[in-house]
Amino acid sequence: MSWKLRKKAQALLALEQGGIVKDWGGKISVALVYPNTYAVGMSNLGFQAVYAYLNRLPDVVCERVFFPDPEDLDEYLRTRTPPFSLESGRPLSDFHLVGFSVTYEGDYINVLRLLGMAGIPLHPEARRPQDPLILMGGVCAFANPEPIAPFMDFVVVGEGEEIVAEIVGAYRLAFEGVDPAQRRREAFLDRLAPIQGIYLPHAYQVRYVDDGSISAVVPLREGVPSVVVKRRLSDVNQFETISLLKTPRAEYGHMSLLEVGKGCGRGCRFCLEGEIYRPVRHRSLDSLRETVAKIAKDGKRVGLVGACVSDYPWIGELMKILEEHGVEVSISSLRADSLTEELVASLKRGGHRTLTMAPEAGTERLRQVIRKAITDEQLYTACDLLRRHGIPNLKCYFMIGLPTETLEDTEAIPDLAGRLLDRLRVPGPDGRPFGKLTLSISSFVPKPWTPFQWAPFDEPRSLEDKLGVIKRGVARFSNVRVLHENPREAYLQAFLARGDRRVAEFLEVAAQLNGDWRRALREWDGDPAFYATRARLLGEVFPWDHFDVGVKKAGLIREYQKAGLEPVPA
């Protein structure tokens, strides 16, 4: 193991507050892996919450593993240092269970690279009794895990608060007192099979038709369900979802993150999170009051987390509770139509100099298509609130490549930016106006379980042209900044988001090429356009149709048609 890398890990630990170090003696060891860098992973509340839940179990030791920072990767490869945990420095292969928390499809390649660096066989059938069992959880696990499912022993479909203890219990029953060299992986997987939310990929066969689409996904053995039902937490007040660790090396690492609820009732037609976390479940004000009191003992800043925090029914009362405890609050994104004078005033008192909203589209027509029913007038009113309370900066999220989008819709984004800037400008101490506007532009990716899952992804060249229209349109403003992702990376996301098991071959090629996915696309035998830019047929079987996440396809079709679109008949 490289001493340089170990020293860096020790330095990260030294900067942390709230880390958990447990003795390994007689315990079930779990490596919780975020397949991206430390800074990204430590900003993820779900990752931190599962880390805390596992370590509360007395017979479990859970430690964190991350993908190397770009500047460290050569050192890992040169010294053949395997991925190792922060807490004890043990290599990934030493753990009983290795759980990947995956929230972004682009990280699938990193999952395989980490397994390869650890010397763990990629395919379950090649793993030895003493090799760790490999599992996957996170949003991607119950959106569409099929592209990476062939590499998993099992997948956790749904919310993990309760199920992690059941997985540990099944492991204990299967292997307690059994010599590691004699352990039968099937003995554990058989105990997992009856647990709701557990998906055993290798217990199913995918059948295809001549045009390359799926005809059916069928169980290969008794005891596994034909449809895997998502695990859903019925009472969100039973679990505190809060970040325990603080670190200056993560974007939100200086504050405690607190989840106010799960799900969103808005029903935006492009939004995955708004569908798969249904039904909407808000934490009670009393339960949040208790959590805020705990937070106030150790820190004075909290970030509220949720699909739409400003829609929390008791947001005004919650802000008062936070103020009573002297806690400053941060909210990642707000709805323009649910902003109130009291909320903005409270955010200002908490030190906010920038607020974030997501109009998503430049015209009201296109917002109606995507069911983001925010008017220009509501956006102007939000800017007036910010100006009145002295918050000078606004960040707005927009998407390009949306269904039915026209050139006029794209040109409307810089035009709207100019109007918002006029309303936003705040008089400075010298009487001169100041205020900045940031436009964050992403490419629309059709996601599973949304009404737009039938829609094609726009071509990268077309998206690049649209970015050019926006950049030229705002060039006349000195205080407007445009941030955007690479449309070709969005193409990769669209390809993986709607892929099936055959895409696993691409992931393996990309991992062998040290993550060079562009070259892997050229060398792979498959056709990525079949998954990314092809409009889906009305009766087509999707790779994720053997899951039940609480979303009915008939309802999604109705919403697709209400958007003025029509799925292509089979």
C-alpha cells in the first residue's frame, strides 16, 4: 500500500467531525462505497445516513470507501494499491459485504474499476467463497439497475433505512460459525430472497425479440417474485435522516444535512425523484424539532434536504424553530411559487447571499408541457422578494432538449435572464445596483418511471448548438454566468439510464480502458443510439418493468399524452 495515499486518508480523517471507528472483533464488516470522489460522496445525505444506520447495529462495523481523486489515480495504479477504507485502511477485499451507493449512472464504470483494482472478480459466478458479497443501493438501484445488475450478487430496490438490518440478519443466520472458505454464497442469497426490496439479478432471465427490444424478464427459480416490489418506509418519523459527519473537504461538509421528507407531489413530467419516492411523506414538526435541538448542540448551520423543501407544509414553523435554536439554515433549491416573505427573510438572516430556483424552461408554454407550472410573473415576484431583502444573487436551473422544444424556447432563456436581472438588481451601499445571475444549463435525459420515458434524447450536436444560442444571448450582460454540463456526457447518462443487461458489456470495456467511455463506445459491439436517442414504442417492455416502485404505466401514458405527445404504437 502506498504510504502517500494512506497519509492522505489519515489527513482526511483528521479533518472530520463525527466519524465512527469500531473494533472489528467478531463483527460483520461492511464497506460502504461511493463510486465517486470523497468530496462528492460526503455531500450525499443518503450515503451518510446508511453509514450511521449500519454502525448503530452492535455486531456490524461499517467503513467508507471512495473512488480515488483524479490526481491520486496514477499512484494507486503505479503502486498497485487496492481501494481501502478510510477508518481502518483495510482493502476492499477484506470486507464481508461491499455495498455500492449509486446515485448517478455515470458512476457505473467506477464501480467496476474499483472491483478490478481490489482484485474482486467482476462476475458473481467467478467469485470465491472468501470474496465479499457485492450489492448495490441508491437511486439507480430502483430506477433501472439492469446495466450493472450482472455484476451484483444482489440489489436493494427502494429505501434502505429498515432493510439494512434485515440484510445483516440474513448474513448472520447464513454464515454464523461457518468457516469463510466453506461459505456457500447461495445460502445467504436464499435467505435474502423473501425480503421485500431484494432483487437477485441472476435468478432472472431476460428474453429479447428480433428487433432488439425485450419480450420478458422471467424468474428462473421458485422463491423469487416475478415483480420485485420497492421497499418503502411507511413512517418517516421512525428514522432520523441527518448527516453526522462534517468535513471542510465536501461542498456541504460544513453543515448538518437534515431531510424534511420524502417525495414530491408536483408531478413534473421529467422528474425521476418525484415519481419513485411516492407517496409524499413529510416528517412531523415534532420529530424535526427534536433533531434540530440535537444539531444545535454541535453546530449552528443546517441544510434542509428534500425534493421540494419550500413545499414542506410547516416550513414557516420549522424556520421559527431553527431561529429559536440559533441555527442558520441553507436550502438547496426553492420553488418560485412557494416562496414567502417570511421564508426569504429567514434565509437572509441566516446569511444567504444566493438563492436557487428551477424554471427549467424559458417559456410558459414549454413549462406547461413539462408540468412545471411556474409563470414568468411568479419568477419576477421571487426576484422582487430577493431584492427587497438584500439577497443579491440568483441561480436558475434550465434544461435544453426537452420534448416539443423549439428555437424560440431556447432563445427565450437569455431573454428571461435579462428580465430577471432587471428585477433582481439590488442597490448597493453606494446606491449603484449590484446582483448576479447564474444560469445552470443541463441536457434533458429521459428517465425511467417518468412520463417522458418514451421520449428520445436530443442529439449532442443539437444540444451544443442550443448552448451556443444561450451563451450568445447573455453575452450582453456583464453579470450573468452560464454553467453547463457536456452534452456528450448527458448522452452517456441517457444511454445508461435506459439500458438493459446487454449494456453491461460496454461497462466492462470502459472499465478495462480505465474509464475512457468515449473509446469504449467505439469499441463496443452494441448500438448506444438504440438506448439513448430512439423513441420508445407504446407497448414496449422496458428493462425496468419487472420492478414495482408504485408508479403505474397507464398513468405515465396519460401524462405523456397530456403533454401533447403520443407514444409510437407498437
